[in-house]
Amino acid sequence: MIENKDSWIKVGYEIFALSGESGLKVETLARKVGISKSSFYHHFADLEVFIELLLAFHLVQSQVIADKEKKAANIDPELIQILVAHKTDLLFNRQLRINQQHKAYKETLLRSNQIIGSEFVSIWVKDQQLPLSQSQAEGLFELALENFFLQINAETLTHEWLSDYFKNLKRIAQNLG
């Protein structure tokens, strides 16, 4: 692999998404990137600086997802395809939720939710034709989001699982209306 800062960020982002901060060891990163540990310190002063860059990268990825969501006309298949394609980003977001006692993680999580959330709610309400007010829809979405991130992992983020999840969510929302 060609050594550059982006390679380190990409590998670190994937490791964080699957294992959280505890998985971010310079030796592990170097092995996955395929170069020496000293190269890490050439690009990043320490793991704290590296993590700040991972958080900034996550916000960029959140905007990419939001831009795609704006173009989606429905949940299944369009939005689900976006979510499956951005599995790593969703798992990264999950790690931020799990570790939100860390101030920077919580701030990044809140900013990411602001970027992605509004587009997601509007597609969901429109596509599902939910008989809910805007505040009801937002409240239900907030609960659903917490539930969603408690359930996802690398194995569950599939088209089939997401489709079932949204069908169940629609059933719950219709029972509220």
C-alpha cells in the first residue's frame, strides 16, 4: 500500500468503527497500512491528534451520506442501499454513541446527527406516509435511532435486516397514529 496520511485515516476509521478507540494501537494500524510505526509519527504527533482527524473525517462522511439521502425517493431500496454502502460510517457513529462520555465523541455525534438526521426523517415520514405530526415523527425517530444503534453490528447491516427494521418501525408508527 502506498503510504500517505489518507491511508492511515482510512484504516484507523475502519478499526475505530469495529473496535472503538481501544482498537487504535499504532502497531495494529502500521500492520494494516503495511508500513512501520515510525511513519505514523511522521504524519501524526500522537493518537490524540489522529483521533481528532478521524472525527473530522466522520463529519465529512456524514455530509456525503446526507447529500445522497437528499436524492433518495424512498426507504426501500434507495435509502437502504445508501446505509449498506456506508456501513463503516454507521458503525463509527455507533462507537461515538457508546463512548459519548468522551466530550469530543459526543460533540461529533451531535454534529453528525444534525447533518444526517433531518434528511432521514423527511424521507422516512414521506415514504412511509405516517399519520404523525412533525414533533411526533421526530420523537419516534429519536427513539428509533437509539434502538437502531443498539442493534447494529457488522453482520446485521444488510439490506434484508434494514428492510425488516423499517417495516417494523412503520408498524409501530402506524399504531401510534
